[in-house]
Amino acid sequence: MMNQAKHIAIIMDGNGRWAELQGQKRVKGHEAGAKVVKEITTFCSNSPDIERLTLYAFSTENWKRPRLEVEFLTQLLNSYLKNELPAYLQNNVRFEPIGDIRAFSKSLQETIKMVQDKTSHCDGLVQSLALNYGSQDEILRAVNSLKKRDGDVTLEMLSNELDCKHDVDLLIRTGGDHRLSNYLLWQSAYAELFFIDTLWPNFTTKELQNIIEEFTQVERRFGGLK
């Protein structure tokens, strides 16, 4: 039986380098990357096997970037979510953010919650954007929440306390680096990892399809023997 990539997670890396190679400012790469997010989400929403798509959009470490770039990223996110709401609804996509959004401006928080509420009835693909997300922060928040309870903490209890409660089947990182960068560490314990050189703005649905086809042939043993 072939594997099914029910939950795909992507580290969308390479926007800035793509723009610099074009002789443009880094923000142009982020604009180009946002268009790819729409294309990949639409593709996944039309695939009967894919249930969840989780995209690393803004990490807890991204605040260290230049102030103007951070401001642009948050403004881009705000406009992206507002502009894409009709597409979410048309494609029956439910939007579920993960991460600690309290650090964002009130207006961005309101936009995030608005899109989440207006797509809550959709029962097709679930698209999660990781926003002010870091896996260590996620686990730490979960542990601190569980401290209030009596008794031993179980795997199930910790998993249910995380922002993302679903194991990743296939994790892809674009941009050529071979690291997880504090992304879905718990959920990717047995994920198949694909590191590709393609910069995110150049990533296509065809390349994603090829990766999925390769994934279906991988022997997944989950620590056991077959």
C-alpha cells in the first residue's frame, strides 16, 4: 500500500535570495512567495489525499530581521489574508493559524481571527500558517499549561496541548538548507524529510507533485521492522 501525504508541512525558504538574484529588494521576494502560497494551497485543496498543509510563514526568530522587513512581512500577511478570503471559501479551505499571535498588532490579530472564523465551516483542506511560531516555544507553552494539572503527563496529553495536534507525514524545505529551524519538531518525529535547492518563489505544483510521488514509494517503518 502506498503512503498518503495527508499532512504536508513546508519551510518556505529562499524569498530574499530569489529577490537578490533578480537584482531586487528582499521584499519583492516575499511578494513573489505569497503568490506561490496561493498556488500550492489551491493544488493541495484539489488533491483528495491531502488533508492538511502547514506553512512556516513567520517564525519566533524572524523578529531579529531588519525592522522595515518585519513591518513589510506583517503588512503583507494582513493583506494576503484579506485578499485570499474569497479563495479560501471558494476552495473549501479552513484556515487554522498556529503560533503565538499575541505579539502581532491588534489589527493583524483581528484579521487572523476574522479569516479563521469565516472559514471555520469549511471541511476540505486545512491550511495552517505558522505565525510567530517556534517549536520550542510551542512545547514550552504546552508544558507550562500542563503544569496546572495533577499526575503524570502522557504523550497524548502533551500532543493535545500543542498548537498543531497532527503528525506530519511529509516535510519539505526549499532553498537548499538542510535543517528544521525550530519547525514542528514534535509533530515531525517520523516525517519524511525532503530538502530541495529550489528557492520558494520558483517552487511549482509540478515539483510538489514529484515529491509526493516519491514519498508514496518510501518505506515508512516508524521505528519497527517490515
